[in-house]
Amino acid sequence: MVKKIAILVWQFLADFWYIYLMYLSIFALLFWSATMRSLNLSIVIDTFFGSCYILSIITSILFWKWYREDKKLSVLLIEKNMVSMPEIKAMTSHGKKYQTLIKKQQSAQEVLQYKLNENIQDMQDYYAMWAHQIKVPLSVLDLMNQTGTVDKYETGNQLLVINQYLDMMLQFIRLKNFNQDLTYQKISIQATLRSVIKDYKYWFIHKNLSICLNENDFIVVSDPKWLHFVFEQIIFNAIKYTPNGKINIICEENGRVIIQDTGIGIASSDLPLIFNQGYTGFNGRINSNSSGLGLYMVKTILNSLGHDIQISSQINVGTKVIIDFEQTEIK
């Protein structure tokens, strides 16, 4: 008990030593001045003891306040599941500033935790949706296997759908750390488009769609894998929502790529919302394979790469997608 009190007193003096040092310095100066001037020291001594009495009262008040706050802090230090920082009155201006800093840090931590929880929820929602969607092509393949009616083109199509979902899941995860997964280099737009078209050749054959790509080409500085993914999503959407007809892809010399289909089109009420995460619109509701993430990811990627995208559409006429590579600001 005595040791505990001694420790408390020592800690208190360590916090307020400057008050007593100042007090002793003032009276040391008074004693020295009185001695040098041959003044009556009894007045100085009486004043010293009188001020000591006042100082003891002030010390008692300070110690009581300090002890209460120290006790609260000691309890908090052993608290294991502290949810929030309780209000503790600071006894010095520095203490108040430290409290302000702690509150700011706590607020920043809460914001980070909120974003983390939000990202986790997004990932959980996406995984649930992805697991549901990938069952469709797997069920088709399983049915063909059970009935012994394996069709080469249909198998290729379903495997392509599975690969599409797997790739989208991988890119969705990478999108969370987009800036850490960039490799800028010179890219031939014509070569990238031809690569994507080659990947989807089974779909063009299966749906009897014609594809037209002009011979113009230009070079853009961008990330090849992300740009390939962007074209994959846009061309896949054109294939998915074009029952029959054709898809025209035009590379313009001014640095734009136009992808136009003769599909079912997008309702005018849906157009302002098509880049929102999870939004599927009317077409998505009638197509069970729509995730509502494709165009959201396309817009996010192109914005981050410094490119622009615009989409216009008419019901039963088709959809036109314009990607402008002249925009050079990288975000």
C-alpha cells in the first residue's frame, strides 16, 4: 500500500514538477534578494510558509483530479473489449491536444473500418451471385453428360461462359487494388480487338452473328490486360443481347473505338444507371446471366486509365459504345 502511494505521488510530481520548481525558484530569488539588501528575513519566511499552506491546498485539489483521471485510464488500459474511447477531461493544454489527436485517429479508424466492412460485404454479395450464376453453365454441361448428347459448339460456349465468370471474379478482386496492378505500355488497338474476337469465335458461330472490324489501327499507352478485359465485357454484352444480326467495330484515326450492335437495345430509363454497381436494368432482369458488374467495372477501369466511355442505345435498334482514348489524364 505504501509503495503504491509512493508510486502515485512520484507520478503526480513527474506530471506537475514545473509548478514546484517555479515556486521554489521564486522564493529562492526572494531570499537572495532580501539577504543582499540586508532586509528582515522573517517577513520572507512568513510569506514562504503562508504560500506553502496555499500551495498544499492547490496540490490536494490537483492531486484529487489527477488521481481520478489516472484511475480511469488505468481501468481502460486493462479493458480488453473497449468499443469506443470514453470522455476523459484533460488537465493540461497538451493533454487536450493529445485527446483531439486520439479522437481524429479514432474517427479515421472508424471510416477505414466502415470501408473495410463495405468491401467485405461487396465481396460476399458478389461471391454469392457468382456461385449462383456459374451453376447455370455447369448444369448444362452436366445435363449433356448425363444424356450423352454432348455438342461440341455448345460445350465450347458453356466453357467460355465459365471462363468469363472466372475472369470477371479475378478482375473484380484485382480492381480493389487497381493502382498496384498496372503496367503501362504501347498497345495496338487492332491487335487487342482481334484477340478478343478470336476468344469469342464460338459465340459468333453459335448465334450466327456477323462481325465487322475495319482495318484502321492506332497505338495507345495503357494497361494491356485491363484494356483486354474492357473490350471483352463490351463485346460479350453485344453478343449476349444481339439475338441475330451483326456487330460493327470501327477504329477511328482520332483515337476512338466504336462498337455497335443490332441487338435489343437498352431502355432510355436504364441508360443513366447502367454504370452503377449491381444495376441490371430491364435486360438484366430477363437475362439470368447478368451480374450488373460488367459495365460498372468497365467504367471504373477506363476512368482510372484516363480513357472515356459513352453509351447510346435504342430499343430494338441496337447499342453504340464509344471509347475515347484521346483523354490522357490518368486518375
